[in-house]
Amino acid sequence: MDDKIKILLEKLSIDESHYNHFLNAVLTKIKLNQKEKKCIIYIENNTMFDNEIIKELDEKKNLISPDIKDVKIVYDFKEKNKEIFKNKKT
């Protein structure tokens, strides 16, 4: 597991039983705008995360810092799950 991802997961109090979803994930970049108190976190992974993992990250992303008011997470999945996209079209 990428050291930066592990630090992020700990900071966000992500349940350790979910760490296995992040074994190949990489925290590629963090953009911080201190003036506007905004943060964008970029995470790259080979496969898509389960919806429950994305939901947990979204619910806890504001734990990154009490000084940051707006936190966004941008995901870059190398292999898209085609079944999920098929089901959304129908």
C-alpha cells in the first residue's frame, strides 16, 4: 500500500477492514488553496472502488483538516467496470 494513501486513510478514520481496497491505490496529488480553504485530493487505482468505499471517503473527507472548508476527491480508475456503466444506461 502506498504510504501516502495509508496516511490519508488514517487521517479520515477509514475502517481498517476497507484498507484492502487500497492496496494498489496511489495518492497522486493534493492541491491546497489555503486562501479559499479548499483541497482537492487525487487518487489513482487500477480498478473502480465499490460504491460503499466511495461513500465512506465522501462522508469523511472533511476530517482532513478543520481549517479546510471544501474537500473534493478526484478518482482516476485505469480499468472501468463496464457492467456498472451498462446498468446505468438502461
